[in-house]
Amino acid sequence: MTYFVCVVQMGQMSKRPLSEVQSVCDDIADLSNPEEVKNFLKFIAVITREIEKMNLERKPVFGRISYSNLY
């Protein structure tokens, strides 16, 4: 799970330059919020099923995992 959190949050950080945000935490999933955690876990459940399917089909897994925050 930590891997997915890191990948998603790094992707979110890369969307806007620091000069455009008020805080380094802007636009980053706040996983201290229980509702956000529930939403993130549902999202990752779908992603892991897709990855498992691709692995079984011996297809490469590539690209960025784009998650939309609740807030």
C-alpha cells in the first residue's frame, strides 16, 4: 500500500510547479482524512486488479497512476 501512496502522491506533486502553490501539500491526497483513505483504498483495489490481470497476460505495466482527491 505504501508503494501506491508514494507513486500517486509523487504524480500529484509533479502536476504544478512550486511557484504556483501556496503549500507543498496543495493538490496532494490527504490520507490523514478517513474519507479520503476509504476512497483511495477503493481506487487502489481497482488498480491492483488491473495490474494482476496484466501480469497474468504477461503485459507490461507502465504509466502514471492518476488519482482524483475527494477534497
